[in-house]
Amino acid sequence: MIRFENVTKVLGRKTVLDNVSFEVGEGETFVIVGLSGAGKSVTLKHMIRLMMPDSGDIVIDGEVINHLGRRALQEVRSKFGVLFQSAALLQWMTVFENVALPLREHLRLPEEEIQQRVNERLEMLNLLDAAGKFPADISGGMQKRAGLARAIIMNPKIVLYDEPTSGLDPVTSRRIDDMIVDMRERLGITSVVVTHDLHSALAIGTRIMMLHQGRIVENAPPEAFIRSSDETVQSFLESQYITKKGKWEELIHE
């Protein structure tokens, strides 16, 4: 569904992506982890061509998107929903209006159908009671859920998540994790998640890829990721108190 083929990107004097190749299959929750500046968000931006590679190809649903014209690119982008790190809600609109915005901008639908579609998504994410509230009047976790409702309102095939649990307390973070898994199971959505939170990555990921200094150092299911022989991966795991032999290994095999 998503494929990077020998992608290189240089920003200034820094090679942010260095001959990177990987593939995301349909229905996966593909998690990208790494230290700050490793190229995680840059990778997301290439998927919807907010950035162009200096070399290599990005393939979406079998189509190389590097040099698509405006109309063809818009069609590719319509397959994506995006949940931004800050939720990016418009502060002067209610939760309902924020979620309805893509429908009103891109489709000519009767108001009753818009209300039905928005209410379905809000109910799915337990936000019906917040429909008439403004972003400033709800919690950070609710804002993320509202952002997710807006991201899926157009029924995308793929959702990109940029640090979805950033700034949230552990309990709220785990609720966001549960919703990401729920989107995959209920709607069949393919997800690509950028996160620093390895606890989240291990809970939601079907595969976890780690970037370090612009290169892929590991790309494996959670069980294999924990057992990686790469020193960079092990150092990253240990920094969040996750080890090969211990609680996480037991949990995975329960």
C-alpha cells in the first residue's frame, strides 16, 4: 500500500533520510520510532508529498507519486487522513463543526447527511456529549479524539498519526492507543504512527521501524523488535525501561 524505494532526503547539510526502503501493507499499524531528528516526521510528510525526495520513489497503492500533477496528487491525498500532534482543531469552531469541516469543503451533501455522518464518528469516539463545545473547553485527550474523528470523517484508507500521545497523561495515552487499534479492527484502516512512546508502539504496532541517523536500524513485529541485536535499538528500549527478558516479554506471550 505504501512503499519507499531508496529514498534520500537532505535538509541543509544533514542527510535526514539515507537510502531508506520499506513497505507498509494494507491493514497494518506501522509504527516509526527514533530519537528527535531521526527523520520520523519527514517520512510522514513524504507520504503525502508535503516533501519531495532528493532521490528514490514513494509509491502509494502502486502509483509513484513523486511527479504527479495537481489533480492526480489530490486523488492520492484523498486516501489519507492525518491526526496532527496538536490535534490542530480550529478554536473558533465547535467539535461538531471541526469534524464536519472536510465534508463541507469537499462534498456537496445535504445537512442531514452531514449531521448523521459526524454524529456516527463522534459516537464511535465517545464524543457526542462534546459536540457543541469549543476545543478550549475540552481536555487534551478529547481534543485528540476530535482530531481523529475529523481525520476519519472522509473514510480514508490510511491514517497518519504524528505523536498521537504527546503531552497526554499515561491513562489518556492508553485510551488513544486503544482507539488506534479500534480504527484498524472496525474500519480496516491502515495506520502509520510516529511516536517517541515505545510503550504505545508495542501496544498498537503490527510492525515497528526504528530510524537512526537517517537509516533504518530495525523493522520488525513487536516481539522481534524487543529481541533486536542492534545496540541502538536496545539502548532505546532500555531508556524506557523495556528489556528483552522481563515484563514485556511475558506480556507479549500471554
